[in-house]
Amino acid sequence: MILDGKCPTGPIEQTWDKHRFDMKLVNPANKRKFKVLVVGTGLAGGAAAASLGELGYNVEAFCYQDSPRRAHSIAAQGGINAAKNYPNDGDSIYRLFYDTVKGGDFRAREADVWRLAQVSNNIIDQCVAQGVPFARDYAGYLDNRSFGGAQVSRTFYARGQTGQQLLLGAYSALCRQIRAGSVKMFARREMLDLVVVDGVARGITCRNLVSGEIESYWGDAVILATGGYVNVFYLSTNAMGCSVTAQWKATKKGAFFANPCYTQIHPTCIPQTGEHQSKLTLMSESLRNDGRCWVPKKKEDVAKPVSQIPEDERDYYLERKYPSFGNLAPRDIASRAAKEQCDDGRGVGPGGRGVYLDFADSIKRLGENVIRERYGNLFQMYEKITDENGYKVPMRIYPAPHYSMGGLWVDYNCMSNVPGLFVLGEANFSVHGANRLGASALMQGLADGYFVIPNTIANYLAGIKPGQIKDDHPEFKKSREDVDGQLKKLISINGKKSPAELHRQLGKTMWNNAGMARSKESLNAALKEIPQIRDEFWNNLKVTGSGAEFNQQLENAWRLADFLEFAELFAKDALHREESCGGHFRTEHQTEDGEAMRDDENFCYVGAWEFKGVDKEPELHKEPLKFENVKLAVRSYK
């Protein structure tokens, strides 16, 4: 099937404004008759729930945490992009659009990316009005810094805790609507099924994580804003509760999963220290504004103290390889470059899996106080974890799984191929292509939640009758019974391995065979190992406790069950895409100097997969990508 993204035509500068005018509206009196379910209350979901409640819709919002304030958006550190051009350094909406398309290695829709760039400025105004404490310069104006893949300073930030401050802004807007009664908040619920009636999304089934009760909720539309799936690697920078479950349940009910192999490995994370770890820690990309990445030129120097390695014996490899962008090369490129140095035997720290991020030059130039003002909380976090003072000795960093560019397929209105199911933020595939630029995740989440979905969902709701299907429909009862049956099955296995043991096993398979570098051989090895791990899961899993109580073992088990099915689709997508682009790096497809080699003739499309059943071949649907405003070219940052 050839998919239609329903992108507006005409001059791209006018597409979003014209599209908003062409869409149907719901008048204020009728908005009160509709109910919208929002699953996930991070930046995309929280902003959507608050905005729709403000417009007058009845909203029910769900999160698995005890409060929306604990959504994983809180962990974002470095900043949020916008084309304000406050530094007067040549930025514009078009440049942000171009940088994002190029940064994604020409694997995203032009129309979606243009809209993102256009509304980016509105996001900053919205957040400032909410009281988000963005950094300001001496005169009191909003400050900017640089991020990877851009030669301008367009990133607004709140020290090293931008995600937390933006989430508190969205949370305050959400709380206002909860108090007003337009939003009902259901915390400690995890979505375990999408209820589809006659091909249309009509509700969800959740488990109450405190009592164990299985609950159903109906809605005239369902919005998924449940984040990404990189915990398929087990070790990642994501919160341990982040999973593919909501997306995968929707996939099993007919939603297409687009580009699952597009995952981002972040170049600046604290290196793994051993098998005992259950997650990894991000160190913001913003640190590469003032930190310089290097390794010793000689292999025999890797064990030496830094003070004993003279300047001319240090290889500042990003500055050497990519002089135009230096230490602010895009994430996929910076990650592969770090791996390259370590594979060459010049990595530092335990196991040789680390490179230095050195602030000595910046401290000498600006003073320690300036660096402390910019990144103080990040240095403090680094010292707490490593017991090393980043002001005195270089930090050690290494790439780690961080973000998923793939996600459920959506059209220009953020609606999936299942009518009534909308997908926002990291949970959809739409704007980042094969690689996300730094500080663009927060931009996408808030753009989708504050400015896109309030317009596009009205176009859908205007064409349906409110409250047609409610939770007394037989499909809701069937959904509850199916969920309950699967949970009982997980508990009844009574084997010997914990969910964590099996998840670690899957993670190693995925990281070794489908991580930073992939090949036909490694992906086929993954496709052989994944079913074996899945078979052991269903025969040797041990879940303690019962389903009628708070049970984190059970939570981890159902999330892993979905990862074990999803991982196979991930590997199949990576195997079918015989090219290298962005974060998808096939070792067979690279240039002589080790850069990604795209195949635009055969793979310039979105690959959207239709689930056909476990152990059955999924069906591939394609959405061709057209580039009319940015010329397809070899992506270069040299």
C-alpha cells in the first residue's frame, strides 16, 4: 500500500496557515459534548490535555506515574530550539527547517518539519507567559546557546534542567484545567489495550497499578503521547518505566509502525561501569559548547593520567574530522566518531569505552564561575555518579541509547491510519527523519501539544457524532478479559528468571547486533536470538506476587513481553533498509572515510509496518518522501 500523508500543497510558507483555515471547526457549545482521552502526560500529552481542556473539550488524562510531574520529559537537560534569531546570527524559520531536514538525513516530511519550525517561536512565547525561567543575559533578554547540527545559536535553556522547567509549565496549565473540571486526571494507570470498534479507536483499557484493577474508558478520540522505545536496548538514558507498550498495543490493533529502526545513540553519556547497572545517565549535549572531545593519539597513553598527556599528543577528533561544526557535530556522527576512537584502542577509562570531554580551555578563557553558571547542576550530577570533579579533570563520556525517531505512522494531522487515534511527540515518527538534532524533542512535544492537535483534532471531531460508542459496548468487556487473561498467564508461568534478567539478555542482543552499527550478518543473528529469548520468556519467567496488588515485577513483565515482539520488527526494518542514513548505520553502506551512504533511489520513503501476528511476516507499506524545498544532497558537516 502507498500511504498518503495528506500534506497540504502550495508554497510551503503558507501550508500550515492555509491548512488551519481549510479544516473544519467545532463550535464552543459543541466542544462540551466530546470526550478525548490523552494517554501520557509529558510535554506532548500534558500540553495537549491542558490545551484541549482550555478549549472546552472533556478530557481524561492518564499516566503510569504518581503525578504528571514525573513524566520522562523532566529528564531533558540542554534546551529547546526556536527560530527567534535573538543573537542576530543569521537564523530564520527556513534555516531551522533546513537544518532539521538535513539533520534527519532527508528522511522526514518537508511539510511537517516546516510547521514545526514555524510554530517554534510561539512555543517560547507560550512558555515565557507561563513563567518558565529561561536563562537570560546581563540585560535581561532571553539567552541562547548552540546545539549540534547548527551553526547558529537558537537553543533556549534553563541551565541543565530545561525539560523539568518546561514540564512544570505544562503541568501548571494542566492543573488549572483539572481544577476547572475540564480535565480528569487518572494517575498510576498504564494503558494495556486500545479498544477499536468497526475500525475506529473508541477507548482504552488500563491497569490500575495500585489496586491491580482492570479498567476501561471510552472517548470520541484517543491521543497517545507515551514517548519512545529505546529501552528495547535495556540500558538507555530513558526512565526505566519507558516502554513500547502503548504503541505496540495500538500496532496490534491495526496502527502502522513507521521506521522502527531509526533510534538515536546520544554521544555524551556517562559510560557503563558494569553488569549491575539498570540504566545510563545523560550528560547534556550543551556541554559540547564549552567542552572539547579528545582521546590520546597513542594507544599506550590511554592509561596515563591526563596531566601526563601533552597537548600535542591529544587527538581532538571531532575538530579534526568536522572542522566546520567541530564538537557540535550532530549526534549520530559524534557517536560513531567516539566509537571509532574506542574501537581503535584509544578509548579511556574502564574497558576502554570512553572519551574525554575537557573544559580546561573554557575555564581558562571564561573562568570556572561562568562554566558553573551554565552547567552547574550537570557537573554536580557527574561528580555524584563518578566521584570525579569535572572542573579539575576531563569528564569521561560514551554514547548510549537515548531517543527513538521511529514511531506510529501519522498523517499531517497527527492521526494514525486508525481513525480516531492521534499520536504526538516521540510516540510518532513525523519530523526527525533518521536522526534528531539536539533540543528538538522538546520543540516537537510542545508544538504537537499546544499548537497542532488543538487544530487537527477538531477537524476529525466535527465529522462524527459525540458519545456514539461507550464502555458498555461488548468490545470493552472483551478488551478487559483479554488483558486480564494475559496478566494471569504471565503470573502462572512460574519459571526461574526475573523480567530484568531476560530484559538484559534482549538488550545485549539488540545493542550488539542492532545498536550503533548494523550489518546483514548481525541483524540476521538478532532475528535468530530474539525468538529464542521470547520462547524462554514464555516458559521460564518468574513473576512474584499477584495481579490484585501493586506489583512492579508484573509491570516489567508485560512491558518486556511487548519489547520481545517489537524487537523483531525493529530488526526486520533495519535489515530491509539497505542503506545508511542518520542513526541507522549499515556497515555495508558507508563511504571510504566511514560516513553514512544513503540510497535515495530505492529508500527515499517512510517504511510503515502492519502487524500480522507473532511469528508471521509483517507487511510493509510505503509513503514516498518528496523534496521540493530542500535539495536532496549528501549530508556533510566537514
